[in-house]
Amino acid sequence: MTRRSWDISDRQQSVLACIRDHILDHGEAPSVREIGGAVGLSSPSSVLYQLRRLEQAGAVVRARGTGWRDYRLG
């Protein structure tokens, strides 16, 4: 298994780790508020910004036309 490398910030790495851990523990992606609470972002728009950047980098993939709860790691 090869390790993927994305050009992402430390904050985005924290968000990605939160998503990975939540999926492993609960079998589904965390909500925007759960991510914010885990990484210290109080504004949902800040979390959404980080998720969009991760999507642009290819680190997360959102199901077309759905909300952020329906995504997987890239």
C-alpha cells in the first residue's frame, strides 16, 4: 500500500485525521460540527472551507450533488 501525498496545510491534515478516525470508529463521516469541535474550529463555514480545499486536493471525495455527510477519503 502506498501512502498518498497531498499539498495540504497542517489544519487540513488535522481535519483529514479527524475524518479518518471518525470513519474508523463509527463507520460514517463526521458532521461539520463534529469536525469543528475536534479540530478547534468554532465556525461551520471555516470547516466547510477546509473540506472544500481537501476536495480540491483530492484528499476527500464527495458524492455528487450531496451534502458533506456523504463523502469518503480520496
